Amino acid sequence: MDKVFLQTLGKHIANLRKQKGISQEDFAELSGKMINTVSNIERGLTDPRISTLYSFANTLNISIQDLLIDTPINNISNSETLNHIISLLETQDDKTLKIILKQIEVLLEMK
């Protein structure tokens, strides 16, 4: 998963936890997770499982959608987005790149 996305998600989870006045230790206990799991997710070092996000949302008494609401790709700058696109494209073969190019051209024509 994208590093910037994980960092943004982690910060959002930490902010929601702090807004509720819950310490990281208490949050780990309430959500049934280990303290290092919570810490690593909040620092963007770990790609959380959906079941962990579900536990976090329940602990914070919010929907999983609200847990994810401040973490869309829109929070990433244009240069970060372009760098991410380039890194994804660099791993593709020539045939796939030609298909992607055609799809981009069609999408841009629809604008």
C-alpha cells in the first residue's frame, strides 16, 4: 500500500483517538490490539488489516467510512501523485504500457 496513504491514515486514526481523549495504551486494550500494532499503524509503518480498522472504528464509535474519510488520494500533492504513477508504470511491460496509454487518452478525451 502507498506510504503516503498509510501515513495519512495513521495520523487520522491518532487524531480521532486523541479527540476522544483515549491514550494509545487504552485504545489498544479497548480495540483488542497490541500496543505496538496501534503505534505502528498510527505512524504509518504498518498496512492495517480490514478487521483492525473495523475494531478501531468500533472503539471510536464511528463508521469505518468515517475512519477513512480524511485519507483519500486527494490529500496527496500533484508531484507525489505523478511520482506514484511513474513508479507504478516503471514496473509494467511494453504491452501493458501501451494499453494504459490508450486508456489515459480516452479518459482525457471524456473531460
